[in-house]
Amino acid sequence: MNQDTVIKGIESPVTRPARLMDQVENAIRRLHYSRRTGEAYAHWIKRFIVWSGKRHPATLGEPEVSAFLSHLACDRNVAAATQNQTLAALLFLYKQVLGRDLSWLDGMVRAKRPVRLPVVLSPLEAESLLAQLKGVHALMAGLLYGSGLRLMECLRLRVKDMDFAYRQILVRDGKGEKDRVTMLPERLVQTLHAQFGEAKRLHAIDLREGYGEVHLPYALARKYPRAGYEWAWQYVFPSQLRSVDPDDGKIRRHHIHDSVLHRALKQAAASAGLTKPVSAHVLRHSFATHLLQSGYDIRTAQELLGHSDVSTTMIYTHVLNRGGRGVASPLDSVAQPRVEQRHAAYGVPAGAAAGL
């Protein structure tokens, strides 16, 4: 038998080691990494294995890892962020999956990411953009700009996370698995109540047709078997269609896909005539910048944004340094009076030179 081992006349199944990528997936779940982080890590681990001629990573070492990172930088010309993500994926592979504490991997120099300032809309541009959006798209964009939510934080909002009495939103399991509280704009309250009505209508249809169980994080579904059917746990922005949950194969109604708002924002920016690149995160950047411009302190902005380090929030102060760090241009302070004096010397009327 090729699958069973016979010991003293008793057939006993052979315990086969799990496939490497299955081990990777199990480690990702064990450490509660987000789905997107897990997908990114699995992608770069597979790329590393294919690049090495499909050799097992346990047989590879520092030369191969360094050569692979150099290949990405020199041959593939990937960004510094991509190189660092690849290094993080390989660190995860060797430490968490293969159980090898490699000091040389910890000491590898990470690529230096270029310092880039965030794209920020002016208040007028933000108003013009939001005016082009309708329905659920306008509501989601309003939460991104009005509450400083990340896109996936907005899409994953549950009914119980909205506190209308205190006009606040509880963001659960944000980036870094941190909870935080941010404001609920008064302007969106009525629209949110209407969205709740639509979500409740879809939930009632699901229950009537034998569905209605929403995906619950971690082991809550095992601890509270009926919680997934409760109204409080339903998504604020449910999808119009039910789909198969990749985690357990059950048919559920998930939240709206992120690509829906991406497309809507792109179309709205074009309709508004904006030349700046517009995305969901640009609205969050604009929220942070306009908050500081309104006089709120940096610590308040940090808490509302959910930044673990205030240095991350500090990047939004760049807009407050108006006119090249607040320095007046010599052209504005010196040249203009001289031009006016020269015109006066030749008898040119004060307003006549304006059209030149």
C-alpha cells in the first residue's frame, strides 16, 4: 500500500507532513494576519520558490534571499515598498513557518522608501468630488472624508459599531488590530438611517430564504453560534448578492467590494474636473489635513486616525507650511513695487499695467 503502513497486521494511516503553502496559511491564521497581508506574503513566498528553481526554502539561505531581493530591485525594478514587503514575507516564512531564527535575515538592510507627501484635496475640491456621488457611494465617501476611515474599515462597519446617540463610530480591528473611536458627522446621520433600512431589508430576505448568517471574526461563531444571524452584527454596507465565503464555503452576504467605490471615485473625479489623483485614501489624507488646519492638535488627529506613532500623523502638517514653509517669495515682496515705480516714472496709469 502506498498510503498506509502495516504495523503488526494493523493498517495505520501514514502521517504526512503538510504542504509548505498549507503551513504558511495555517501560520497566517494562527497569528491573526489580515487576509490581504496573508495573500501578499503567500504571493512573494511562491515567487521566491519559483525563482529558486522550486527548491524547498529550508535548503536555501542568505545568498539566495539576497540574490532574490537584488533580482526584484535590479531586474524587475520594483519599488522600495515591494522589496520591504518581500523581505517581511521571507522573515515570516523562516521564523513562523520553518521555525528557523536566522540572525542574518534580521540584519538585512531594508530598501529606503522615498519620502512622498500625501495627495490632499482642498475643501472646495472635496466638496466638488462629493457632489458628483450619489446613494451608497456618496455615503461611503462621506465617511472616509468626514470620519477619517480607511476604505476597508468603512466597508467592514457593523450595525453595532454606529453610535447615533453620541455621534461616534467604533472602529474595530483597524490596522494593527487596534480599536478606536472617531466622530460620526451630523450631516450623514439621516442618510445612515436610510442605509440601515436597506441593510435590514436585505437581511430579512436572507433570513426568509434560509440564510442571513454574516461572517464573524475569529472564533466568535463557535462561541456564539447564533450571533451571526443577529441584526447588530450585520454589515452596514452589504453586497447586493450573496456569495461563497472562502474561509468555510458557506453562502453569505458579504460587504460591498472595495472596487465598487474605487470606480465611483474615479468617475466622480473626472466629472468634477479634478486633476489630482483621487482615491479612497486621498479622502482620509484630506480629513487629517483639514482637521489640523481647523486648529485641532496633533494628538487628537493621531487618535482619530488610529496611528500608533505620532510621526506618521506629522506628515499631514506639510500643508500647514503654506507657500514653501511660510517664506515669502522675494518676487512678491520686492519686484512688484519696483515695477509700479517704473510705470509711474513713465506716466503709466496705476491700473493699466495689470493687463500686461
